[in-house]
Amino acid sequence: MLVAIVDDDRLQAEELAWMVRSSPLLCRISSESSNHVSAVHASGGYSDALPVVGETGGDMSSDGVDVCCFDSLEAFERFCRDGERNVDIVFMDIRFGESAEAEGIAAVARLFPRGSATQVIYVTGYGDCHSKVYATQHVGFLMKPVVQKAVDEAVGEALRRRAESSERPVLVASGGDVRVVLPRNVMWAESHRRLLCIHTRYGDVETYLKLARFAEMLPDRFVHCHQSFLVNLDYVTAWNNDRFVLADGRAIPISQRRRAVAKAAVLAYARTVR
């Protein structure tokens, strides 16, 4: 699971990151996978408080819950556009720098339209922004200075809403029709250029949709294991570092850069006999 904190005040972002990492519900998720909650920062330099990853990239461990801090909207939007990983929960500041504009709200409207599985929690020091956030989909509004109890309650509501929304049917435009796709019936999906093929128990559905966008609308048991492939763990009978094997014998590749994500998803999904 990936939690993003978008705030140009690095000290406040790091303080919030520690609160998020201490939230009991997220600690429970991490303990069910590998007892691991990591935190990275998407700006240059180093911090004594948190490990740091540069804007140009870096390896984010995914065995549990990752908390990633972004000190600018531009860096966060680039990360979302790249589609390497989907953001599950985002704590979004509303104003950046000396601007009086509600830039964070505008960014949420662009990145996470209504129906998105990403859960947005606004964080601000300006009370006059409270009414403006209702133009966008969100689950919480926290006033600075933020306290642990408020973070825990917001995280709990975000996880509840995310689980609820991700099981709903997905409407897909295909061949002049609108097809209703139930997540439980999707076995795997693959993209080729602009075309997405969704393989279900009852046949294939083709549509013009980015694989990363489709993945955002699905439950956690779906793994974006390769740039071009997505798999439903309900239908996986075996796996290793390089591939998932489905019940029908089909092999779905796991790319090297997504191995950690795939492993974390499997460990969180299944019980282990040792």
C-alpha cells in the first residue's frame, strides 16, 4: 500500500509521515505482510528522520506500507503520470508557497476524479479552505497542527471507503457498448499500445484505457506486475520472481522492477505455512 504526503513544508510532512506510520490500522497491514512500514522522500538531499529517494527515481520497498513525501505538486503529478505505482491514500496540502490559491484542491480534481479508488485527505492551516474541498472527492479534512487521533480516524475512514469502492462494478466502453465488468470476474488484463484487453471468466473485453487507470479502480488483490500486465490473485495457482501461473496454466510475467510489489501483494493476500 502506498500513502503519499504532498506538502512543501518538509518538517511538517515528515512529522505527518511518522503519525501515518504509527497509525494502528496501517501497522496491522504491514504486520500481515512483512512487519515493514517504510518511508521515502521525493526530493533531493538527506534527512535524519526518513530515508530519501530522489525525484529521478529510486527503489521504494513495498513489503507492507510505503509512506512517500513529495515537496511539490509538480513532483507528485509526475509520479502519478508515470503510473509506476498507484497511490492508495494521499494527504494533500491545499496551499503551496506564498500562493493564496487552493492549488492542492485543483490538483486533486485533475488527478483523482470522482470514482477514483485513491482516497484523499486534505491537510491545511487555513480554515477558509474548508468549504472549497467539497468540489472534489475526499474522505477527510485535517487542520494543522495535526494530532495522532485525527490521523488515525482519517486513515480508518480512507481504508473503509477504499475497500467499499473497489468492489463495485467498472463500466467499460467497448465496441459501441458500455460493458459492466465485475472485479471478481476479471482474471487478468494486458495492454498493447492504447488498447486494453480485459480477460474475464466470460470472455474478453477490449477498450481504450490505460492499464494503470484500470488498476486504480480494482481491489488490492489485483497486482500490476508488469508494465503491460495486471493479474487477479484469486486466479493464481503458483508464482516465482518471474511469473504468475493462473488456474488455466497461463503464465503472466513479472518485471524485475515490480518484483517487490508483486511479492508484497502475495504476502498480504495469502496466509503462509512455515
